[in-house]
Amino acid sequence: MQRNIEVSSTLLNTGQPVCSVHWHRVPAERLFIGKPASSVLPLVPLLFSLCGKAQSLAAMLVLDQAILADMLAEVRLEAIRETVFRFSVDWPKLRGFIPANLAEFRTFSELTDWKTWCEQHWFGMPVHEWAGLGEAGWLSWIQSGATPIANDARCLFGQVMPIPKLWPWQSAAHLVEAINPSLWTATTLPAGLDASALSIEQREVHGLLHEGRIPLARWLSRMVRLARMLTLTEPHASVARLERDGQPPINVAMVETARGYLLHLAASNEAGVVETYQVIPPTAWHAHPEGVIYNAVMSCLLGNAFDWQQQVTLIDPCTGFELATPPKNSAGTMEERQIHA
């Protein structure tokens, strides 16, 4: 369960505006403590509707439960659906365009439905051909305005921002070797870490990253991720065990979702009863008080509400947000205005 990301600004005595980011997440997974795995799994999709399939897969992995044969395919389809929804509805609304008709998408039940639609309306070519264009080819595709969505991305070409700290771990095992997850809490997460699709596809957009063209790299990384999933690339899912002296080991599950890397951490006793459980969604990294949303908004702090909304949407498109922006009023001073998205 989660609430909206809150982004606000205040004026220092010097007249300099500063940004603050807050995200209050209700740790609903506390309900799992004291229950056996068989009782936990049915609760997961009820408590976590956002990326529900990925949440269920992470819970199965972290609780040492058998994975259903089609679970990865369901997670992939969920990520495709979320990506298309966000690009078809939220992004056009933000840009002042008419959003897509969701009624059409509700009739889609198979991967081929989504693939055909994306090829016709977005890529303008077979998706495997688009995926093979590479970074230079994708930039040419955008610059030529080959499709309406490609044309719309041209607004991001000139935007330059500091390069974020990208997610460095390729698997749960790599993560466990590098850091002690048992010490993580909502307030001790590494500041500024990017867990979004940009980190997942960082090698594919390395040129844009090197040039600091971060907003365009974020947009393109989501399109690249979509193309990969439409061509049957399975989302990453792995689990690793962190041994502890005198205590049950902690299992760490890592699953790719539409908005980035999702983590579940859990420890059970010898009877199989859950003793600790923690969910760390991508938004926990992004909405850290000194995280990537904070850094992105600070980079355009003197901009308007649209600039702020655009940056938050590019980083974490699946979570709602509230902005209190400081546009200059007629007297040249800053006034706050509340915006809901």
C-alpha cells in the first residue's frame, strides 16, 4: 500500500528555492509476520495492486515457494501493459494531448495483441527491426518523427541533467555480495540510487548518459525495455540468501517491473513461519529525500509545474504524485500552488 509522492519547495532566507521530496509508504507486508508462506501468498495481490504479478513472483521467490510455469510470462505481460498505459494516457495528458482510448486495450489478452498495436502505432515497423536499430538508429527514428510518439519525444532532445547513480547489481546474488540488505530501512537506503528502467537498459543508452541527456535516456530506455519484452525477453527474477549468525537467513528476491527493480526480503523460522518481511519497491529509491526525483527537480527548480511533472513522470511513471510548485507571481516573489497527478 502506498500514497502519492509529495514534491514541494520552500524559500530560504536568502531567497533561494529548495526542493523536498517525501513518500509515505504503509508497510503492509507487516501483516505477513507470524504467518506461514501458504497464508502469505494469497494476501500479496490483495495488498499490492501495483505490479501485482511481479509482487507475487517476488514473494514466491523469497519464501522458497515453487514458481508457476507461466509466472514470468505474466510478469512480462503486466510490464508491457503498464508501459503502454503510461505512454498512452499519462504522458499525452502531461503534454496536453488527447490520451488513448483505454477501451481498446481492455480487449487485449495475448502478447500478440500488444505487439501488433505497438508496431502499428508506435514503432512503425516490426518490433524486432526497431530493437536492432541501436542507439544511433533510435535517435534518428525520434528526430525524423517516424511515428507520433517518436515525434513527441523530440521535446526532450535539449534537456541535460547530472548523471544519476545507476543501479549496479545484476542479480540478487550480486546485491547480497555487495551490501547487507538486513540493515536497510526506509531511512537508510543509499541516497540518489536510480532503480528505474534507465538502470536496466543503461548499456543501450550509454551515449545519452555520457552526454548527460538524462530525460531522453529515460524515455528511450522505457521504449527499449518494451521492445525487449515484446520480443519475448523475460524480465529478470532471482533470489539469494544472506546467512546470519544465530538467526534465520534472509532471502533477497529481485524482480524487474515496469518502473524498475523490486526487492522482497524475508526470513522464516524452522517451522516456515515468517519472522521478518520487507518490500522495497523502486519508488523507495526514487522518492528518497536525496534521491533521483529530488536531484531531477533541483535541476529544474526555477522551471514551471510542467517541468517538475515531466521529470517525476519519466523517473517513476506508475506512482501518483503531488507537487507544490513555486512559480513567480506578479510581484516577482514565489507562491505555492498545489497540483495533483
